[in-house]
Amino acid sequence: MSKLTRSLLNIKLLHLVAFVGMMVWNTAYSSANPHITNLALEEAPTLLSAQTPMTLISLRTKQENISHQGIKFAQVTSSDKSSQSASSESKTAKIFLIGGVIVVVLGITITFLLKGVVVIGENEVGIVYKRFACLRGSLPPNQRIALNGEAGYQAHTLSPGFYWGYLPGIYTIRKQPVINIYPNEIGLVEAKDGQPLRPGQNFGKIVECNDFQDAQAFLKNGGQRGKQLAILTAGTYQINTELFRIQKSSQIHIDADKIGLVEAQYGFPLASASGQNFGKIVECNDFQDAQAFFDQGGQKGKQLAILKAGTYQINTDLFEIRIVPVINVPPSEIALVIAQDGVHLPSERILGKVVECNNFQDAQAFLKNGGQKGKQLAILTAGIYQINTDLFTVITTVNATEYNIKSEELKVYKVDSDKIGIVTTLDGATLPEGEIAGSIIEGHNKFQDAQKFIDAGGYRGLQEEFLQAGYWNLNPWFVTLEQVPLTEISFDQVGVIISYIGKNIDSSSANISQYQLVDQGYKGVQKIPLRPGKYPINTRVKSVEVVPTNEIILNWSDEPKPDDNYDTNLKALKLRSKDGFTFDIRVTQVISIAEEDAPRMILRVGAKVAENSNQKYKNTAIKNLVSRVLGPMIDSFFRNSAQGYEALDFQDNRVEIQRGAEELIKAALNAYGVQAISTLINEIDPPDELEELLKQRTFFEEQRKTIEAEKLTEQERQSLIEERERTKAQVERIKAERELEIADLKAKAKIKTAEAEAKSLINNVSLETERQKLDMDTSYQERLRNIEIEDLKQSVLALSPELYAKIELEKTWSYALAQLKIDMPEIFIGGSSGSSPGADALQAGTMQLAFIEMLRDSLRNRDPIRQKNLPQQEGNITFQSKSTLINISGVTGQYVSQIPVSHISTAVTKIINQLPDSPQSEQPTIKKLLTQLQAAIEVEKELNDEDKIEALEQLKTLAELGQNLTKDNVNKPAKVAINILKLISHELPNTSNLVEHFNQLLPAITHLFDLGQ
């Protein structure tokens, strides 16, 4: 206590004594108002911590007890009875004497007791230390706080107030500030005295002691020495700091985006034998009730329970709290989870099964429901999760690289709109032997519910099911995806599906052939092809072979070809003839595959290229068809055919050989579902020595023809001479007979002379009339001739200005007209149109000039002949060069191009087949020549359909005329047909095969019709 305080206290006591003395004095001398009747002192009792501060004594007029700690006043009575007034005066002297004695004694006592007065401030607590105790003795060695008045620190404390009786020689009072725990703090308590902790016990149990403010209750109720489970929350505490050490600590505050991970420093041991790594969850008010934690069997170590957002008053000597962020999975992302505890995985699994645990936020449920240790099947989708990251490692795009995972794998998987995702699962049952992919499993939400896939018996590996365009939440530890484009079938193709999955067909059935197409759901080549379009096809379990439906042209030639052509490896065929000559031929094969036949073709020829082939083709199935079927077939046929002919005969019989090849190949390819359109021998390349023989043969043939022609000419000359001699003899005979007749006539003439003279006059008149008529006819013919010449001029001017200028310059129009009239029968077919002879001649001449002009234009410009409609006019021969129309068919009306080529070809073939065969097979016949020419026309690519029809029409004409070559009227139509064919050949390039055939065959046909060269 400070000196100032002590001085103030002494002054207050002196004032009190003076007041009491004045009161006694006043009582002794004032008999009219006696108040105080008795005053006594009482021994001060033992002061306890619950005592209240001393207050001033007040005088009261009513009867009542007035007491204070250590001082007690007797009843103060005030009476107005009249009986007391009589005796008051007699007692005055006694009262005065007694009051004086009391004042003296009181002054002496107060002076003695002033040394033991203690005042404890409002925010203080008094710690009492007793120096000695005669009757109580001292404390035992292991006891720090006295409970029963022993010397030493006392259990009780002095709370704020006025205390006396603690003499300095006996007591020492140490004033300590009260313990203030603020709202954001807690107080951790350690007891310095009390019962010892039991073995294995680390914290003193909680006992009733008024939050450690009642030290006596703590010790008497069995409070234990050491750190305490109980803590102090916000408030003011009067605590004996000699018994309790108080350490302030901050409350645990967890923000909304955080959680608290708890590790108990003490508790029951974990079941290490069973692999337990985390303390079980016990009811302990979020670790704020430490006693309940122990009572409920709380375990030492990391805890399954977590602290969510909030403020917690937790004993941090017992629990270590680590604040970590919540798990945030952004939109369009996923998170993977690894469990650090749980049941061990079975040997056949690589990922922990999915259990009910509120997306790993309920750690206790995870372990209770059999959650497995390691990587998990379940994933976290977009959201915020409060997960115990001591138990679960959560991998997001933020920390992916720490676990050797690409951040792209933790994105929501997107399958593009023009693609599909082919799935391979990394967990599941083992595929049955012989299967390459797992069958479709229902109910797993497109592999997004991995556990349902596993529970339904899903297989590990490639899957038949695939993902279409969209966004998918997929566990990259469970599935991998490969995006492939949609299967596209263009307009000129079909797709044949080859399935490597599905049921096997029953091969034991008697009606199952080696080449069996299957329905959907079976392994093999499916019956129904894909039409043009886009299809989502899993190309890892089904292959789609694209088959062209347009015509495919294959050439056996030595010309360079692109590497991806089907005929890249097809070379000109090297043949050996019967007579030992080796020569090359170039062949063209045209094939086509119908839509419905494509699966059969794939089934027969396959769709895989040989393993040792490193070439890439547009279509492996077509390549297989060429290399495995068509190539060997054509090579074998022509080799065998060459062995049956001498070299020259092979060339002469090429059309027959070609026809035989076409029939054979068409029948063979039909079994493969392939249509053989045509088989052509393009060119035969004989050796040099055979070429020389051919030249000699041709030369000798020409010599033979010349000799025969000369022989025929000589025979005709001899016949002419004989006829002339016979004619002379006949003339002489006739002359003699004539002379006889003349003589007879002379006689008769004389008789008739008279008659003649009589009629002379009449005859003269008739002759004059006839002469005049003749003169009129001559004038008419002259005018008609002028009209014809004028028409000719106009036609020639329209057709050929150059020719017009030439004839006009030479003034030879009459000659030209005459020549046309002479030459027109050479190419004229049919009768008259009904007009006059002059008009017919003019028209024929005009046609002749048009024909000449057309030939000139076609040779110079090679413009194709275009057909126009003409008025019906029978018997005309017209051609068209550029804009001029010439109708050469002799058919009235329109050109016959509207008739399909195949119909014309069939009709021509029928007529040709009606021609007789030659008894000598080595001699070419009109039938053989026309057949070869027909085959060449039909396959010529340079000819359009109209030209083909026109050429076939002329062959038809020749075939009809060839049925009777002996008739006189066949030469002119035959010559016209041959000239038309020559005209068509002039429209073709010189390199055309048809031109070669025309050059070879038309001379022979001309000879057979005896038309001359």
C-alpha cells in the first residue's frame, strides 16, 4: 500500500473516532433526545474472498441492527415514552463516565489495528501468503497451496474490497491484476498444484471450480496438476495465479472460403494394426469441448472431422488447427481425388470405388462405407467443396503439374461437332478371349458414372460405345478418348461396314456358305451398305470400306501412272505366240460396282493391303480386286489365247479374242459382285521382224490385187474386141438386109410420092407449128438454167465464200452446175422430192458443194458435227459443218440420237449375225469385218453418243446391203455409208484407236463391196 493511501486511511479513522466522541458527549448532555443506548465491539472473523468492501456506519432513528465486518453495533432504540424522561437525569453522570472510558479504549484499539488493514482495488485480486502458523504447521513438500491455514500461499484470494486483520508480521498480501480475456481470445490454464495426472494422461480433468476462480473447490474436487482441458472464454476472472498459470491465445476464426484441419496432440492411440491413420469423429462440439473429446474416445493424430467457416474456442494445447482453402473447381473443369486412407484396393482394380460420402466432404462416411485407398473413380465437377485435404489429395488445374498431369486433362472433355470420341477404359473386368472391345453397357451416363460401368460388368479396354459431339465430365484415370472424324460417304460412293465385334454367325448350319454377309450385330461384312452422307462410326471396332460406284478404267500399259491409281502396277502384257514370237499388247478393262453388290465384293476380295506393301491406294478393296482377281485373270486369258494363235493370226483375230475375253471376264467378275462393262485390246505391239513380215504381206497383197486388176482389165479388153468384131459383122449383115429393104421401099416410095405431095401443104403447116414450139422450149430451158445457176451461186456463197469467189472469177458456173448434175448420183440416195428435174439437180449440186465444204472444215478445225431439226424431206443427203446441217442417214425428220446406243448396237449385232460365214475361215468376211468395226465404235471414248449412233446406223446399212452383194443397186448406198464413216473418222484425233480400225477395216469392206479404191 502506498504512503498516500495509508495517510488518507488514517485521517478517515481519526474522523470516525472524533465523531463517535462527539456523539457520546452530546448524549451525556442532551437528555431531551437520547438515541444511542448500547454500543459493543465484536471480534473480527476470518476474512474470505467473498467479503465486500467496508462502508461507513450511519446513525439510524429506527430500531435496527447495524453491522459491518469486524464491527457490530447494538440495537439503537428511540423511545418517546414519558416514563424514561424521569430517570434520564439520574443517569447522566454514569453515561458520561462510561462514554469517556469507551472513547479511550476505542482509540487505543483502532491505533493498533490500523497496521492490518488491506484494500483491494476493483480490477485487482489479492494473493495471500501466510508467513507462519503455530498450530497448522507447514505444507508437505509436494503441495504448493494451503487449504487449511498452513504456512504458505493460501488457496483463497482477496477480491476487490476493504480488509483488516492481516497483520504485516503474519501475512503478505500481493495484489495482482484480474485476468481479462477479450472476445477474440481464450485462456489456456495450467495448474501448478493438485492431484497428479494418471499415467498416459496429459491434461487435468475438468472439475467444478467457478472457472478456476475458486481454488479451494479446484483442489478439494480433485483438480489435477498440469495443463487443463478447460479453457477460459471471454470475461474477467479473479484467479489465484500462484495456483494457475494463464496463457492467452487467439480464438480460431475460419473465413467462408477456408476450412480448419484438426490434429489432436493427445488422445487415445490409433488402431495402427488395422491401418488407421485418422482419428474417428466424436461428439465434442467441434473440438471446443475437450473433456467430451476424451470421454467419447477421441484419438490422437489427424482428425477426420474438419472445422467449417466460423469462430471456435478450442484448446490449442490439445488441438493443432491448420487453416486451408476450400476446394474450388471452376466451371468447365474437373478435379481428381486420391484417398490417403481407406480399404486396400483389390488386385484387379486400379481405382477406388465410389461410395456415398457427399463428394468426399464426409470423411467418416467415406471410411465407414468402404472407401478405398488410392486414386478414385469419382471426380469433382464444378463447385466449391469442404474436403479434408489430410485424407484426400485433390488435383485441380492449379496443382496438376505437381502430380505429372496435364492441365488439359482436367478440363471438361469436348467432342467436336464433326467428330466422335472413341473410348478406352483403363479399369474394369478383363475382356473375354477373342474379343477386341467391350460391349455396350447401359446406365453409366456415357462413362461419366464410372462406378455403374464397373458394377454392370464393364470391360477394361477399347469400347464399342463412343461419345458423340458434346461436353463430358470424364475421369482421365478411367477413360481415354480419341477423336476421329465422322465417316463421310461421297455421292459417287457407298460404304461397306466390316464389324469386328458382335455375335458370331452359326457356321455349323448347312446353308451357311464361306462368303456369308451378316446383319447388324454380327461379326463380319454387313449386308446393308452406307449411302452417301456422314455417319458416326467407331472405326476402331468397325471399318468402313468406301467403294466407288462410278465406272473404273484400268489400263495394262507401260505409261506412267499416279502412285495411288488402282492400275499403278499393271503393265503391258508380254505374250508369246504359237509360232514363238514375243509381243506386247495394251488392254483396257472397264468395271463398275453396283451399290447393292459392294458388300459382296468386299467379302470376296477383302479390304487389307498385303503387309509387305508400303503403297497407299484410294481404295484397298478395289486394289485387291485388281491385284488378286482381275489382273491374274486377264493375264492368264491373253497368255493362253496367244498360245493358240500365230502372231499374225492373233492380230487378225483381235476382235474375236477381245470378245472372248469380255465374255469370260464378265462371267467371272459377276461372282464377285462386279460388272464388267467392256474389255478392249487397245494396241498390239509386234516385234520388228513381225512388222517386216506384215509389210511384205501387205506389199504382196497389193501386188496380187494389181495383177488381178490387170488380168481383169485385159479380159475386159479382149471381150470388148470380140464384141466389136461381132458388132461389125452384124453391121454388114444389117447393111445387106437394109439394101434389100431400100430397094423395096423405093418402089413403094414412088407410089406414095403422089400422096406425099398431096399432104405436103398440110405437113408444112405442122412443121412450122412444131418449130415455134421448139423455140419456146429452148427459151424456157434457158431461163430455168439461169435460175438454177443463181440458186447455186447463193448456196455456194452461203457455204463457202472462197469457192464462190473462185468460180465467179473463172466464170465457170455452168460447168460447175453440169459437173454437179453428173456427180450427184454417186452419193444420192432415194427418189425425187417431187420438184422439177432442174431443182433436183440444183439441190444435188448444192449438197455436193456442202459436202466438199464440210470435209474441208472438218479437216482444218475438227469441229464436231451438230444435229439440227429439218423439215421432213425424204431422199436428201445433208451434212453439217459448223452451222450447216447435212443429214446423211437418208432418214426423214429428226436425227435418231434420241435412241439409246445400246438399242442401236443390239439391232446392228442382230443384222450382222444374219450375214453368212465364209467357208474359208482364214479369209475375212463382211460379217467379221463389220463385227470388229462395231466393237471398236462402241468402246471409242472420243465419240459422243450421237456420233456412235450415226456410225452404227451406217454399219447397219452395210450389213443389210451385205446380205445380197450380187444385186446391182448395192454399190451406191454402200459407197455413201463408207464415205460417212470416213467423215466420222476425220472428226477424231489421229491417236484414236477407232481411226486405226477405220484405216484397217474400211479398205477391206470397200473391196468386198467391189467399190474400187
